Amino acid sequence: MTPTERAKKRFSFTTAIVLAALLLVVLLTCVPYLVSIALAEGPATADASPIFGVTIPAGYKQWELVAPAEEAAPLDELRAVVGNQVAIDAYQAGTLPFPDGTILVKRAWKRKPSPEFASATIPGAATTVQVMVKDSRKYASTGGWGFGRFVNGKPVDEAQHRTCFACHEARAKGHDYVFTRLAP
């Protein structure tokens, strides 16, 4: 091999190493950014409520109880509202309006008599999971709240979601559009 051929081979090898190192740097720099963008997109829209894009929050069944409720006929439901830590802190501090990041979830079940204790009513079949998410910029037109109503884990139709804010506005505007008070 001539000195010129050796120099060309060395240059080609050096160039390949530099290009590989550059590619590695680009990948290590860009991949975390691209992953963060993908994760920021959130869950699949098929599981999100129409209009608001609200989803059922992961782990909500372990959240702290805000208050239970009983709904009379025709619904005949037992309900429990739970909140994330932001919600619980706001309730305990008496903070109104609720801060952005507050999430409230109402779980509902058909009422049924207890087979073990005749005077008791217990949860029967699950009926709905309803979610309120506070984001004052994203949901500015609906008092800062996004809404989601789910049956069997799937969002109900757009027509039902159009009624959410109107109901909250008519009945709970003075309490930042939230019906539920912290149980003593």
C-alpha cells in the first residue's frame, strides 16, 4: 500500500469515527427532547372526553376522599368525590378559586340494599366516572375547568359534555363551579 493510499484510508476511517461520534451526540441530545414531546401529547384521544380532552387520571382510586353523596331517584346512586393532592390542599386551606392542577373525580354506583345488614345501602354496579380538571388558560371559556364523563372507561358523547359547564355555572358559580364541599 502506498503512502497516499494509507493516508486516504486513515482519513476515511477518521471521518467515519467523527461522523459516528457526531451522530451519537445528535441522538443523545435529540431523543430525550423528542420523547418529552411525545409524552406531553398525553393519552390517546379515543379515551379523552370530547370538547375538553379530559381523561381518567391514573391512580385516582387511591386518592383521598373529599366527600360522599347519595343521589335520589331517578338516578338512585351512591357517589364519592376524590381529589388529587392539589385539590385536597386547596380544600383544607379553603382556597378559592381552586388552583390550576386541581383534579376532582366523582365515582358513582347504583344503590342497593346490603345483604348482610337490612338498613344499609351499599354500592352496586358502577355507573359513571366524572372528572373535573382545573387549567385556567386551557379552559378559560368554561370557568377554568375541563370536564369528562365516562361510562365503562369510555367518554360519553359530545352532547352530554356540552351540558357540564352550564350545570356547574348555574348551581355552583360562587364556589368556583364545584358542587362538592370537603366532608367534616
